[in-house]
Amino acid sequence: MANQPLVFDYQAAQGKPENIRHPEGYCPFCDVEHLTNILARDDDRIWLVNKFRTLEDTFQTVVIESSDHLGGPSTYSVEQNRQVFEFAFKCWHQMIVSNKYQSTIMYKNYGPLSGGSLRHPHFQIVGLDNYDVYQNVDISNFTGVEVIHDERCEITLSTQPIIGFVEINIAIEEVGHINDLADAVQVIVKYLLNDYMGGRLSSYNLFFYEMADKFYCKIVPRYATSPYFVGYKIAQVQNEGRLEKIAADISERLSANQ
């Protein structure tokens, strides 16, 4: 049955650090000398086992993107951002091909409404022992108003979003186009944080998928979750005119970045 809950281990979460709402709080990702269970390193990018494994029947890992506590796609150079995405994709792929998990997910939290607890830039890669995440999503969740479509990547705004209101999808056909995906994410995240909603947006998520012979990144601006979704699992979507305006804004910024 779809949408079965994962089981949260309250005891495992005890002592988990938090510095998104309390910036003065301890940052374990800055304290590199005391990191343990490191799986791979590339310069200041580090993949390690999550110390606070709060979900039962999973293997939770973290990719620390940078030594810059306040870094992220919106502040990295183009080259650094590409290196972060390449490293994260390698780690994700390694877990997928291990065939140890029914499905393996990768995502990124940013900001106080994203569900994250640490400001330091990082991805999370989680192997799910007994859960197929693709039972909950459909290719229709990644189609809609077209922003661009060329031989390198395809970008759309969902007209059948998972949660809403605006979900921006980037699709590439092979990992050889990972730089195109990274560049598009960087441009779109800058737009969301600086221009969309007059610069008032504080949070977003990146979600990654391998499906229908493509790799997808779904960028989701985050707000207080709609009661329609919380109570009834009803997503909402912007009207067609608004989606077309957002698509035009993103297309303009992507063109200026080329």
C-alpha cells in the first residue's frame, strides 16, 4: 500500500544539534576533526554515516558539501557547485548499485521551513530497506508548463505537483549532463531566494529521482504546509497564468546565465 509511514525513533533523536533557528548552536559539520564513519572524501566534500539515524529500517547518510558553514548553491562559484553535485551523485549512485536497499533517496534541506535542523550545507542520502518510494510518485508529477527543452536538459513547472504550490523539475537523460543540472539548480535557487515572492522566500528542498530512464531534480519552495495537504492530501497548484509567468522569469535568467 502506498504512503505507508516510516517509523521515527525518538530515542535516536535525543541530543541532535540544531542551528537553523539558533545560529549560535554547535555545528558538527564544521568540527571535521571529530567526524566519524566517513565513507568518502573529495577536497572539503565529505560523505559519512548520519550520527543520528532516526528512521527505522533505513541507512541514513550525509554529504557535507563544503567547509563553508553558510555556503550553498546560491553562493558557490559555478565550478564549486558542479563539484558538489558530481560528488553527491557519485555517492547516491554507489548506494543504488549496492542493491542493499529497496530504494535509495537523495534530498537537500535549506531554511527553517525545509524540515532541516543544521544550516551547514549538506545533502542526505538514505537507503530504505523495505520501502519503494516510487510507489508514491508518478511521471505526471514531473510534467507541466515547459521552461526549456533541449538536448541537455528539460525544465518544467508541475501542473500535477506532489504538494504544491510551485514545483520546478529538471530532467537529464544521463549523468554526463550533471553539470547542466547543477547549473540550472544554481540559477533557479538564486531566483527563488532573491526574486520570487520579492525575495521573501526563506526555505526550499531539492529532491532527486531516477525514473523513466532519466534523472530528475525537483525544486520545491517551502512555506507553512497547506491544511488541504496536511488534512486531506490535496495538493494545490498556481493557476496557468502564474505558472507561465514564473516559467518566463526562470527562462530569462537561464538565458542570461549562458
